[in-house]
Amino acid sequence: MLLEKSSWPTVEAYFAKRDLVVLGFGSTENHGRHNPLGTDWMAPTRILDLVDERRPEVLVGPTLHLGSADHFVDYPGTLSLGDHLLYEVVRRMTGQLHHYGARHFVFVNGHGGNTRALQDVGYELNDIGCQVALLNWWKLAGELDPAWGGGHGGAQETSADLWIDPDSVDLDALGPQELVNDGGRAIETTGFDQVSFEGATPMLLRRARRYATNGWIGPDDPADASAEWGEKMLIATADWVCDFIDAFETSPLPSPTDRVWPLHQ
């Protein structure tokens, strides 16, 4: 039951019987020269469409296409709300849904940078008597099958894009990560803000384009991606999410704390 395709009386009738809502969160940001900027909202949207097919009686909200992606602002086309504004947007959305009757919230997230804001809102919802589950789809996929794990814009996400919208992937633009070791003598860039030095892996805080000139980062080379991988992975993830929703909806609601948040204002 897609919220955006439902009338308000239909949503009112839904919340008179159930208190579960599933929401998608993504981002519009760099994912390497070969992938579309919408990679992080495309996958959650497809997963939620599959959930809607399998559980048409469950209310599914629209996927938020903008997230917190300040790390990638130097790549043209990246649009970031930042942590604070994303927190305010999610807080307002969920507060209104709480006002209508939602008490069990499932967040299906497609971007790691959204996690802090989603967690902060989740804690506040928990304080007023709600249960909130945060499902990071890329992490779940790697746990369901380690062969599906990956980094940012690598084979995992490229495979998802190839199944969802093959025309959105520019296979001619595939190339190496092109990580730049700009931290100084014997300091090697190894991943997101991470460097290696004498057996330890401290963080070196830089905008991503300073050290990832292609834009994809991770152990999974996008040259290994396939639509078949993306199809199996996203269908399996959606099936898992459906089973989780069935169990989660029966989880007992906590007692509200003394901290009261006017979420719907």
C-alpha cells in the first residue's frame, strides 16, 4: 500500500487498524564515473516496491531522495541536506506519521551518511513510545550472502543499478578507484577517510574527491558487476525485509519516557 497512491481516508482507515509504516531513505551523490547520482535512492525504492508486491496490506511511504552527503559535495551533481537538516526533515515526517497513528517504524536506508540523523530521530521516537528499526540494505545484503558485500559505487551497488535501470550505468566509464595517497610519507589511503600507517588505521578527514578521483571506493571492483547479481541480491533482501516486518510489527511498544518531543510540530 503505497502512501503516495493512497487517499487520506484510506490512510486514516489503515491507522485505525495498524500502526506500522515503512519508509525509504537515500541520497543523490557521486557513485563513481559509471554510476548514476541516484544510486542510493534507487535501491531502497526497488526494495520497497518489492515489499509492496509481497505485503500490499503494509503502508509504505515514499523514499527520500536527498540525504546527508557533505563528504561528496565536490563531485558535481551531489546534493546534500547535511546531518542537521536531514534530521529535521525525518523528524517532521515521522512526527506527522506518529500524529496519524504510526508506532512501528521501519527505515530502509540506502546511504551510510544518513545513519546519524536516522538514529537520532529513532531514539526520540523510542522515547515517546515507538519502536524503530534501521535497515541498511547494503549491509543486510552482505550478511545474507558475503559474496554480495561491497563498498561505495563498487560491484554491489553497480549490480543493483544494472538490474534496476541498466541504461543509467555507463559501462564505458568503468575504471580503477584511483585512490590518492596525499597524507604524507608512508601514509596510505585505504578507504573512506581511512589511512594505514605502521599497523594502525587512523582517520584522515578530507572531502572524498581529494583522495578518490574516480568516486567509487571499496573492495568490490564494479567491473565484476552484473544485472543477475543485482536481481538476486535485491529480491533476497526484500524477502528478508518482509519477514522482518512480520516479526517486528508484533514487538511490544516501550513505555514513554519523561522526555516528550513535539515531533509533529
